[in-house]
Amino acid sequence: MAYQVLARKYRPQRFSDVVGQDHVTRTLLNALAQNRIAHGYIFSGHRGIGKTTIARILAAALNCTSVVGSPERPTEEPCQVCVNCREISSASRQESSIFEEAHSFDVEEIDAATNRGIDDARLLTSKIQTRPTNKSKYKIIILDEAHQITDAAWNALLKTLEEPPEWAVFMFATTQPEDIPQTIRSRCQHFSFHAVKLDDIIAQLRMISIKENISIDDATLSVLAEAGDGSMRDALSIMDQAIASAPLVDGRPVLEVTQVRDLMGTVSNVIYEQLLEAVHANSSADVLAIVNRLLDAGNGAPQLARQFVRYLRNTIVGKITNLTPETDATGISADLLQISPEERARVARSAALFTEEELSRFLAIMLRTFDELGYRQEQRFHLELGLLKLVHVQRLIPIEDLLSQLGPAAPKPSNAPASSISKPASTPNVPPSAGGPSFASSAKDGVPSSIAATKSVAPPAPSPFESDRTRKTPTASAAQTPTSIATTEGSLALAKAQPEPTPQGRPHLVPPTPPPIPIIHFEPVDPPEIAAAEAPLQPAPASITGAYDIVALQQAIVNALAAAKGQQSASEQIEESIFILNGDNLEIQTTMSAKMLPIMINADAERTIKTVLRENNSGTLRLKLLPGVPSAAPTVRSNRPAAAGSAADLAAKHPIVQQAQQLFNAEISKVIDLRGKD
């Protein structure tokens, strides 16, 4: 008889023989006991975990001719004695019997990767319409790799799955259930298979090694089980290969850890523990030395990166679950770490060297490195660079620590325009942080005054992430919050501004009252420098007074712009501006930026303003529009009445508007004239 590989030789023949899928086998046995047999099943999950095997066992149980409760079949498990059970099992296991070449006509297993077209689906539909033979109760179709079937073939099977014959049962085994159309999945019972746990794989491998008379220790069994990665078939295939390469001692194959690792092309996780210790010690030389030793031994860079990624993942899980080297994993830690107890202790030691954030960054860097190794040249250099990044990233200061060292932002002064003051363009704008002075002026009764103040300097605020770091790192000390230190900034004294007498016979310019100016903080400088810098900002009292009624002039310009077509926005901007008479210059200080000023007050609006100046005997004044910074404070509108006949005047006199003002104590903030527009 030809040699049979372990995966086929020890393929389960009963539900009780299946390892790691108790939730599926228990449900199917209950369905058999209650005679609740569905016409369609979908078995999905990882490779090599028993999907097709359970489909064959279920097919044998459905067509088993032995009566449940008899000596041959005490439970719903297939008896493996009747003709149907032997024919079905012979398809998966070669046996020395008269049924060696037998095949069941009522159970057909089809490779959907090969027979995936619409013609194959039509042939399958025609076969299922014929009744099973007299010795069978059901006609069963097992489709392996069902996700390979085309959409047209699924559509051909759809009607049969919707209204199947009473003897038809379909079983679809797939690793990608999401590729099966939803219309098919909704008509079938879906069983999602789990990856086999490490302990279950080790127990199965130990049982097989005893039956095969193989000498193997627990450490080697753990290595084989970890290499299976949740797949029983993969673990058996690697074990079969290891037995073939193992030396014979007294006629028995002897499997050792080093021999198995060399066969699989992997290295011991002791190397990765040493690698993380070198990273923790900030030793780039040791990191490169370890990598050089591994590559010189013939290990491939992608394989090393892949194994290191898995080790980092396990280290993060150990850190999150508070795994310690002294205690074994239990609960969620045991479920997430499917590795041997020795490896769990190693992972716990590595996790104790770093924080959760550092390990997460390490894993992200190595995942990127592993991805680049697939298409980059000079893989050795890229692997070394990725590992060196682990050393360098520890030298970076986290952004939350930088933010915690910054104190609270100082309050900014209000951007409201200062009254009767125009700052020359040549005056440098030196920020306080550069060592230059910062000034603010307020006008009370038309006379500016300087302001100095004191403030309490708050200490650097604690990091918003400090509490989370303290929770995750018990050894971290709590952040100490220093007390506030009251300091005095500025050497100028607060002086109460005295109102300046107004010359008789001349109207005094009283601009709109600006918003309250907050306390301004500035660096101390010498008084002569302050006076020199502040002097250009103070217009002479003689320039403020004159033979012009600035208030009436501003109101006339506002009314003229409001009456002009398309100049409503310019009228509102002029109303909110400050008029400054500086010699023969009429300076209009707006709140618009330099870019918005020519857009809001265009050439037509400027001509209208100049016309008003000529009509009010102010044609000798030179008009100058000054940009400014829009104020963050809400705009306080003037109480001057709107021009007669303007849109604002008509709106104020409308009865509905007046009624709304009385009921809700409302005020008109903005009026847009849409008359004459489409």
C-alpha cells in the first residue's frame, strides 16, 4: 500500500474526532437528532480546520443505513460499517478492502475552482433532480472552494436552492464567504469555523506522534503547533516534513527544536528578545550585529521581518493584558496569546521594557518595513533601516509632552479700531516675543492713554495624556502641578487720562465709542524708547479739529452710498468705519483687510464719496482709505436715522417690521435692497 500523509491518514471520520469545532458538531448532531435537516449549508473559515471533513461526516450521517440506537450506531454519528458510510469514507481514505475503489452515487464532491461555469451549474441542477438510489435517503452535493463559482453559475443554482427537491442537500465549503452572493447565503445555514487553538493542536500532534512511534518533546510540539497558525492540516503537513528529515535512533525518528526550526526557516524568539533589549538600550551597534548574524546564517529578510512582526504583536497583547513572567496566561490573555508558556514568559519580559505607545509605534514601523521588503531591492538595507528606526523613535519627544510644556495662551488684544489714530506704514510691527514693545491705545473723550497691567503667569498645564499614561504604567509618577506665580509685566504706570479742553467755536470730533480694550501685556522697555515709538501714533490735536462737521459728513456719505445702486455693502462698511481728519487728509479707517477693501469699496463707491465731499464744501480734502483687521467683537451699529426714501428707511417704517420690534424687542441689523433686480 502506498504511503499516506498524516493529514489524510488521520482525517476525522466522526464528529467527535473533529478538533476545535465543538460549536459546529454539537449543532449538527442536534439537528440530526431532531430531524431538522436544511437543504443548504455554508461552511466557512480558515484553511485546514475541517470544513470539507465535517461536510463528508454529515453526508455519511444523513445516508447511514444503520438505525440510531442500534449496537452499530448508538448515536447520530455515522456507523462506518454500512455500505454508504464505507463508500463515502473511501473517497477521503484509501483502505484495503473491497470498497477501496468504491464511490457513492448519491454523494458527489465537486471542486468548484475547476467546475465554476454556468454549464457546470446547469449539469449540477439536472443531476439533483433525479432521486437517490434505494439505499440512500438524500442526494448530497459538496462544493469545495465555493467562492470560485461565477455569478452566472450562482444565478443558475438560485432557483434550485430556493425550491429544492425534498431529497437534495447542498454543502458549500469556502474560505471567503463574502464572495458568495447574498441571495445564496440567505437560503443556506451558515456555519463559521474557528481557528484551532494551540493546546488542541499540541494534543492532537502528541497523540499522532505516539501512534507513529516518534520521539518528540513538548518544545518541538509547540514549535510545530505555532507554525500551523490555527490550521490542523498545516501543522500535520509540517510535522510530516519534519519526520522525513529527522534522524533515526533505534529505528525511531527523533524530532528536535533546532532541526525543525532549520527546516521551517525560522529562528528562535530568543533572538527577538535580545533585539528588543538592544533597542531598549539605545544600542544601534548591537541591533546591526544581531541582524548581520541572522542574515549571514542564511535567513531571508522577509521571513525575519514577518516573524518579528508576530513577536511584536504578542508583546503588545502581553502589555495590554498585564502579563508577567511569573504567572501563566489566563482568561483573555490565554485566548489572545496562542503560544507556549515559555514563549509567554519571554513576551512578558519584552513587554516590561516599553510602554504600550512605544510598542504600537514599533509594530507600525515593522509592518511598513515588511510591506516594503516585498517590492524593494536590497532587502538587507531596508530591514536594517527599519530596525534602526526602532532605536531612533525612542529619542523623539511625544507631541503630548511638548504640548504639556506650553503654558496657556496669553489673551490677545481686541482688534477694534482705535479712535482718531492712524499708524504709519513705516512703523515696524515687532511682536512681544521678539523683545520689542507691544502697545495699545484707548480714546476717552478724544484723548489716548497708555495702559500697563499685571497678570498671573500660569504654570505649564499637565499633559492631557498623563492620566492615561499613569493608568497604563503603574510605576509612572503623578505629575506635580506647581503653584501660580504672580509677576508684573511692563514698567509703565497706569495713568488716568484727563480730558482735553475743546476750542470754542469748533466742533469736537467724537468717533463711535470703541469696545472695551482688554488688559494688554508687554515686555518692559525704557521710557524714552516707548515715547519715541508711540509719538508717531498720536495725531496732533490741531489736526483733529477743523471747519468740517465730520459726523455729518460721514452720515452724508453713508446715505449717498445707500441710495446708489449696488453700493449697500459699501454704505454699511463706511458706517462702521472711523473718520480721521489729519491735516488736509480725510482718513477713513475701515475694518476690512487690504484685499477686501478694493472689493467692498470699489471705484464707483469712491467716486460717490468724492462727490459728497465736493457737495459739502470739502473738496479740498484728500481721501485716504485705510485697511484694518476685522474685529472679533460684535459690531455696534450707529443709532443715526436712515436716509429718507432709502431701503433701511422703508424697512423701518414697514408695519410688520414695527410690530416685530414691539413683540420681540428686535432691531434691524442689516437691510439689503433687492429692488430693480431680477
